[in-house]
Amino acid sequence: MKLEKIDHVVISVKDLSKTIDFYTNILGMKLEKFYSSLNNNQIRYAVSFGSQKINIHEEQKPFKPNALNPCLGSMDICFISKNKIKD
């Protein structure tokens, strides 16, 4: 399989506002807000720098699609590939 790049990573956090404060005010990342069409148009948050993006999920409120058992401090990674993954 040929992977092209990392699309984004997702972190599961306890305190959304403290997390956003850290990544934007301490690290200088840009805050992005968008709506999830898979989750009743709930607002979602991400932070970015350059072409790198981190989606932020609250521990008890993951957005679909999500890891099977997301927990505080966990992270998942999403790749871009032209190849299909076999089931």
C-alpha cells in the first residue's frame, strides 16, 4: 500500500477550552470551527499550523467516525492513500 500523507490526527481531551487555549495562545496554532454533517451539524474544533491539522474531540463526546474506544489522552491518525484497504 502506498500512503501519500497524513491527513490529520485526532486527540481526545477532558477540557475543550483549556486545550484550545494551549494550542492557540501558547503554541500559536490557528483555531478552526466547522460543522459535522455526520453528527447533527454539531460544531467541531481543530487547530492547525501550515498544512498540519489536529481535530479535537472531548473525551465523552466523540464525533463519528471515531476510534472504537476513545479515551482521555488517546490519539488516532488519519492517512491519505490512493489504494483501497481490504476488509
